Amino acid sequence: KRISRIEPLIDKLSVCLDAGSSSGEFVYLMRKSGYETQGVEANEPYAVFSKKNLDIPVSITPFSKFKPEREFDLISMFHVLEHLENPIRDLRYLADSLRVGGTMVIEVPNILYPDMAFSNKWHPAHLFSYTVESLSSLMREVGLEVLRCDDVDGGANIWGEFRKVQEMNPSTK
């Protein structure tokens, strides 16, 4: 489902990064679909699993120390943003690795979803919660243009597509 949402945003020559790639399933499926994709994951056991069992390229590092050799056409982040201690810093750092005209795609839980279990709504690992409006505002603060930001999956999640329209200002990093 995620790949079908992303495909209109990229072509087969696109270079993609999955930020917070976890155990690597999305990177694996993107590569099987013909896209040059790699992951970056700070959780060493997840990253080692994905490298060893799925044979995919994954950098084992926090976003703020990730030093890619090239720019990306697409950066995806699925159910990661709500766990970040400093989302503005990390998003700016990642956006710096996005080529001008490139897209960042983010999916997060929708804090306004009325059927969300209480234990999920106030999950201790979720440092921040998002609405369509707050995610859009955050991404504008980071310096990206909002292309789309809507609830999906019956309202349970928020899907956002954001474009880098200019080089990042070094003073905002």
C-alpha cells in the first residue's frame, strides 16, 4: 500500500532512503520493485537483522550522524517521527540529504483518531503526537513545501508528502 502511494512521486531511476528502516521490510520491498533504496536505522539489532536476513544496505547510525554519499529523490519515514527526541533537528538534517525537487513522505499515528486505544494514544515511546495541521506546520518549519497531508487508513494515520524547493539555509540546521 505504501509503495503504491509513493510510486506517483518517483520514477525507476529514483534514489530512495527509508529513515528509521527498522527490520528492513520496506527497503526490501522497494528494492524488489526495482527502486534503488537503502535504510538508515539507529537501533543496531534491527539494522543487523535487515542486513543479515534481507541483504539490504542499511547505515547503522542516528539521523544526526548519517553522512550519505549522495542526495536522495525520496526519503520515507513510517511511524518514526513520533519517537524522535528532536524532530526539527532530525528532519532538517535528513532534508539536507534530499535533492531540490525531492520528496519526503511521512506517516504517523493521528492523535485525533477517536478509536485509537488509550494505550496507543499515550504510548510511552511516543514523544510527540501529530494532527494533519501540526505535521504540516512542522514540515513548513523544517523548510519543506506541503504537497499533501491527510488522514488515511480510516483516519488512524496521517500521510504527508513534502517537497524540498530550495537548498536548506545553514543557519536553520
